[in-house]
Amino acid sequence: MKIKNLVIAGLIAFGLSSVAVAAPTYIYVGQWQVDQGPSWGESPVAYTGQQAAALLFGGSASNYAISTLGASALNIDFMTWVSTYGGACNDVFPCGTKIVQSIVMSSGGQYLNVGDQSAYVRDWAVGSQYTNYAFSLQDNAEVPEPASLALLALGVVGLLASRRKLTSNKTA
């Protein structure tokens, strides 16, 4: 009876064992001020925060998380400072706007018309208060948790014990 219970427990443990996916890990890679970008008079590209990070630090935009709150990965807000063509603060200068890191208003991808936005352009958002902080997403492979490995081991032990019991019953 003990072997049967052990086998059942092993099968349950084997079925419950899983692989845990680690939480994303972000590494601070650098920062920039919105006004460090090209002058708006040159019809510059309208960059999202992620696109500006990829331009400045290399790689793909989707591998970046942007924050307006500083260089600590604990405070990533996934927002970016942008300059808005024509201003967005009732003609108060300087003026920046916080928006979601992956979205920007533009005219065909350019910073050309009133209302267009860019996270990397010299226009309304001038000064260090409009600093964006870039974090690179580190690849985290799926790693088995210790508890999952223990459950898997218990399942294997149960299966081996049941097989041994069956083999000893046939030879007797």
C-alpha cells in the first residue's frame, strides 16, 4: 500500500512540476535630455522613447524600458519625456510632456506639424528636468525552480519504486 501511495504522489508531483520564468531584469544603460536631439527646423524624425534609446545606445527599440524617474531600475515608469511641436503648456517655455514610452504623435514619422511629438528633438522640452533614462532588457532563460526540481525528483523516485515493486512481484 505504501508503494501505491508513493507512486500516486510521484505522479502528482511529476504533473505539477513546472518551469518558472524569471521576472524581466533591466540594466541601466544611459540617459539623454530631449533637447540633445536635432533641431526641429531640420524636419527630424519623431522618436518614441524606446526608438531614441535604440538610436543612442544600439540594438532594438523593443529591448528598452524608459523611465522619467531616474537611473534606478526599481523606479521604471515606462514613460518618456517628449517635446511637442507648437508647445503643449499654453506657451510656457520650457515645456515637456510625459507619454507612454512606445507611442509618439507624428506626421508620417517626422516632427513637422503642430502636435507632433519626439523624445529626441531640440524644441520645447529644454533642460535637465526632461531627462529620459534607458534600461536594457536582459534575456532571462527559463530556469527550473528548486521546488519544481524537488517535485520532479519525487515523481521519478515514485516511478522507480513502483517499477521495482512490479519487477520483484513478477520474479517471486
